[in-house]
Amino acid sequence: MRDTTTPTTRRTVLGLTGAGVLTALAGCLGSASLPGQAAGNENGQSARTYRVTVANLTTGQPFTPPAVVAHRASVELFAVGDPASDAIREVAENGNLGPLGELAEESDDVRGVAVGDTPLVPDELPASEMFPAAATLELETDASGAYLSFVSMLIGTNDGFAGLDTVPLPERVNESRSYFAASYDAGTEVNTEAYGDMVPPAQALYGIDSGTEGTGASDPDLAEGGVVTPHAGIVGDGDLDPAVYGWDDPVALIQVERLD
């Protein structure tokens, strides 16, 4: 397989993805925004607003636009040792937020959702000239949605994701909390580390043209049938050099402040 490094400009990125990174994320890979639950004053619960900043701490692994969810304690987006839900599988394999959006719409226990509008790209990668390494989101919920979860696909993987599950939101106005998110393997697809099995934006964000398009759909031939585990990182079995595209945990920093 050809592996050619090319200068990365916005035009190059748009060319490699056909319709552009953001269009690929929103279209080929799924929705780039989620319909959140209305926070309101349901059942006498007063509305709350939070500022959530998500920062990519890796040097070689871009994230899809981050999704943060405010919810009740009964919601568990993922758990190590358990099979990944359809929502997590689609995020981890394809960057597809559609099933997570359906969960937000269908579950009364999900009280608010906010999603970034660009990938988060480390400063060391060429595409960092076009995309930030951190994003700040505004999340609305109510007192019953007292917990926060976060997910984002590790773009240069088969089924890897950055995640934070069910941590407390700040209670008091102006109170802030910081959390570190680790990397996880959804256990749903074999880790080939091959560009042909990665989502199309991976090469564009890396400034690489390998001669293969990649895919934004799950491959039944790679189905793994495993459980969520801590991610082993890039081990060098495919197209990625661990020294360039690997990472150590934690992979993300999430800072949360209650505004009102």
C-alpha cells in the first residue's frame, strides 16, 4: 500500500475527503449535531447551564467533534468489561452520532446534549492549522441531570474512542471541576490499523494519501464480538507508526463550570 505524505492545506484536506472533513463527519460518518433534551423546568427542576471544554491531549490522534451528555445516574454510556452499545459502537467504528442522538431523544433520563462542530486535532498534526485541539460547548440540563458523560471517536483507529462515563457535574454556580478521559477499545472490530479500514477523514487530517479511500461503514468481516477494554494504542501492525500516531492515557481533559 502506498503511503505518501502530502502538504496539508485546507484545499488538500477538502480534496482528500471529497466533500471536506466536516461534510464527511456530518454526512458519510453520521450526524455532526445531536438534538438534546429540553432542560426547562420539568417537574419543578430549575434549568442549569454549564460550560464544558474538551481538550485533545494526544500528539497524533485526532478526535471527531466531541459529544457531552448530561443525564441521571441511571444512564451508563459504556462500561469496561461490558459489550458496547449500538450508540458507542457507531461512534467508535464510524464516528456516527446518530444512535446517540436517538438515545437522547428516546430516554427521559438524558437531560441535555451538546456536540462540537469541528474535529479536535493535536498541534503536532498538519490539519491543526485548520482545526483546534480543544472546543468549548454550552450544555443545558436541570437538577435531575446531575451527571456528565463524554465520547469522541479516535479517528485513526478501527473502533477506538475517548470516553468519560457518569461523573458529577458541579452543583454550585461558578463551581468548576476537571476530569481526565481515557482511551477505550469498543471491542466491536478487529484493530487492523490499516487506512482502508479507517474513516476517510483520518488520512486527510494526517496529511496522508495512501491511495485507498477508507470507509465510514462497519465491516462484518472485521466484527470482533468483544467487550469494552482500555485501548492498547497503536502497536504498528498496519499503516500507522506508533511513535507518530500513538498515545498515552489520559487522552482528553474535560473542564466543566456551572454558569447559572
